[in-house]
Amino acid sequence: MKKVEAIIRPEKFQSLREKLEEVGINGLTVSEVAGCGQQKGEQGLFRGQSFEIKLVPKVKVEMVVEAEHVDEIIKIVQSTCSTNQIGDGKIFVYSVEDAVRIRTGEVGLQAIL
Amino acid sequence: MKKVEAIIRPEKFQSLREKLEEVGINGLTVSEVAGCGQQKGEQGLFRGQSFEIKLVPKVKVEMVVEAEHVDEIIKIVQSTCSTNQIGDGKIFVYSVEDAVRIRTGEVGLQAIL
Amino acid sequence: MKKVEAIIRPEKFQSLREKLEEVGINGLTVSEVAGCGQQKGEQGLFRGQSFEIKLVPKVKVEMVVEAEHVDEIIKIVQSTCSTNQIGDGKIFVYSVEDAVRIRTGEVGLQAIL
Ligand SMILES: Nc1ncnc2c1ncn2[C@@H]1O[C@H](COP(=O)(O)OP(=O)(O)OP(=O)(O)O)[C@@H](O)[C@H]1O
Ligand SMILES: Nc1ncnc2c1ncn2[C@@H]1O[C@H](COP(=O)(O)OP(=O)(O)OP(=O)(O)O)[C@@H](O)[C@H]1O
Ligand SMILES: Nc1ncnc2c1ncn2[C@@H]1O[C@H](COP(=O)(O)OP(=O)(O)OP(=O)(O)O)[C@@H](O)[C@H]1O
Ligand SMILES: [Mg+2]
Ligand SMILES: [Mg+2]
Ligand SMILES: [Mg+2]
């Protein structure tokens, strides 16, 4: 199993989720984050008083999936979330050792199907 | 070392934390997230205007622990956070390469004891 | 590639970011989290009604970097974020299997340079 973590523009999330659903990817977790890339933040402020310096609001989407689905998901994220402008975001891929569905106790691939 | 990441119902967090303390697991990090599983979100909205589609608020609990404690923690999460209703959440397990306690510079297992 | 995840005092974030920029680390993602370590939370409350028990607000900084930069980043986090008081935080290091720059489709190290 792999975790695909996409850090995207917030306004792209809805169309990404729709495209993922079309190919049967329904399980995902979303967080509000802020960040900077090579160009540093110049478009906004992160909420809270702790951050006087500029950071750009982003959405982090995490999907734990079968390894064989990673390439398809990356293609969907790219086609849905790219605007050709700096700041479109990043995708990171991690290995996942195990998964458990809390309701049933199913583990491994059964837990994410 | 392993990271156990549990995505649970927010209202279950307090009893989970109490049970973890009872077995000596004190170090954890909590985030407010939103998500959908197989059943998609139908119970709430994520804060912020970016999300017109339905997502269910969840809490993500991350615990970096000795590998030998993973099974015990999974059992505690399941016994504490399962309601037998859809949407009880998921547990994911990851490998952690190193840990550092910032205050002392201790690394590895010493950093998480 | 590695992910360096630092969970720090919120008031330390700005000086950490400045120090990282000085050595050319510009890509990072920030989240508001809450947590407890060995001493448990006794200094604040996490936002939201779900958490009646005490948790300390922290900031999570995630940086995906070339493996050879990990030690330097750890040193910077320690020198910038340590106050010698309990609760300075933790650093965790994870392996990252791949990265993609969404705008260009670049993968691997090219995606994070
Ligand atoms: N190395 C990194 N580690 C962790 N998060 C990163 C990293 N680089 C970028 N990010 C996250 O991705 C978001 C978008 O990054 P961004 O697309 O601006 O990267 P970039 O390298 O500057 O690419 P581009 O040239 O397309 O702008 C950032 O706001 C940050 O949250
Ligand atoms: N594959 C996944 N990747 C990342 N996060 C996930 C995944 N599946 C579920 N989640 C997260 O876990 C939360 C709870 O999922 P949920 O328990 O509804 O999963 P499920 O597969 O539908 O199981 P159930 O049948 O018990 O409802 C979701 O809101 C989401 O945040
Ligand atoms: N094992 C852990 N897993 C996940 N997050 C942790 C863990 N330990 C600590 N954290 C996170 O780091 C934050 C700071 O921890 P803290 O510095 O208090 O650790 P500690 O072990 O108590 O060290 P110290 O003795 O220096 O206080 C916590 O609020 C929590 O968010
Ligand atoms: Mg950029
Ligand atoms: Mg469900
Ligand atoms: Mg502490």
C-alpha cells in the first residue's frame, strides 16, 4: 500500500474529488495547510497570529491506496490541479505498512477496498 | 519506530487519549481533518468556503512509538473508537526512520521514551 | 528523499523559516496541530468543542528534501527551536518514495529542487 499526498490549490479540490470518484477512489483525508515552494509565499496569510510572514493556503489530500493505483492517481492530480502557474503544488508518495478498518477490524488491502 | 495514524470520530478522541495514557502512551499529535470513506461524506461540512461538497469532520491522531507497541495501540483504538456504524475510521501504520527530542538532542528510541 | 517533520512551538516558526531560507530550504508545508508529550498538555486548549482535555498548540512543519540535507535541517531546527524548557517538540524523519511537481510533471529530485 502507498500513501499519495497531494498539496494543491484549495480551489482545485472539488474537481479533483469528482475525478477521483469517477475512477472509484473514495477514501481520502483532507487538511487545511499553508506552505511555500521555490517562489515563497506571496499570495496570502495563514490564519492565526503566529505567522507574520507570508504563506500560501493549500489543501493537503491524503489517499492510502493499492500500489498499482498510484500512477493513475498522479495523472488525475496533474490533469486536474495544474494551471501552468507557479504554485500548483506537489505530490509525495510514501510506503504504508498496514491499514485497519476500525469498524470491522479488517487489515491490509481489505481495510482500504 | 513506527507511526500509528488513527483517523477517528472527533467525539471518540477523549476516551482514546485516556486509554492510551493508562498504558503509558503520552506522546501524540492531533489535527482536525475532514474526509470520506467508502460511503462518502453525508454528515457535515468542512469549515472554509473551499469545500462545497460534503466531507465528514474527523480527528487525526499521530503517535510515534516503538514497533513493539503497535499491536497494543491498534487494539486500544479499535476497542475505544468502534461504534459498529459506518465511518468509524481507519488506522494506518508507517515506518519512521528517526526521531529527535528538540530540547535535549536525544535521538532514536531515547527521543520518544 | 526524506521527509523531515518538526513539531515545534508556534512562536518559533518564523525564525525557523528564516534560518531555513538562508540555507536554501524554501519548500515546506505548515499545519496547526495540538499535542502532548511526556508531560501532557497543561498550557492551553485546542480549538473546537471536541477537546475538553488539555492539549498544547503546536505547529507541524513538513519538508521533503534530499537525504543528504537531513542532518543540516535537524541542526537548524534544534538550534532555532530549543528553549531548554519541556515541550520544545520533536523531529521525525520518514522515507519518501517519490515526488512530483504538479505544474511541470517533473518527478524525483527534480521535483523538489
Ligand atoms: N519540499 C517541500 N516539502 C514540503 N512541502 C512542499 C515542498 N515544496 C512545496 N511544498 C508544498 O507545496 C506547495 C506548493 O508548492 P509549489 O507548487 O509552489 O512548489 P514549487 O517548487 O515552487 O513549484 P512551482 O515552480 O510550480 O511553483 C507549497 O505551498 C508547500 O505547501
Ligand atoms: N483510503 C483512505 N485514505 C486516506 N484516508 C482515508 C481512506 N479511507 C478512509 N479515510 C479516512 O478515514 C475516515 C473514515 O473512513 P471510513 O471509516 O468511513 O472508511 P470506510 O472505508 O468507509 O469504512 P466504513 O465502512 O467503516 O465506513 C474518512 O473520513 C477519511 O478521513
Ligand atoms: N511520540 C510522539 N508521537 C507523535 N507526536 C509526538 C510524540 N511526542 C511528542 N509529540 C508531539 O510533540 C509535541 C511536543 O512534545 P514534547 O516536546 O513535550 O515531547 P516530550 O517527550 O515531552 O519532550 P520534553 O521532555 O522536551 O517536553 C507534542 O505536543 C506532540 O504534538
Ligand atoms: Mg512555487
Ligand atoms: Mg465510511
Ligand atoms: Mg513535553
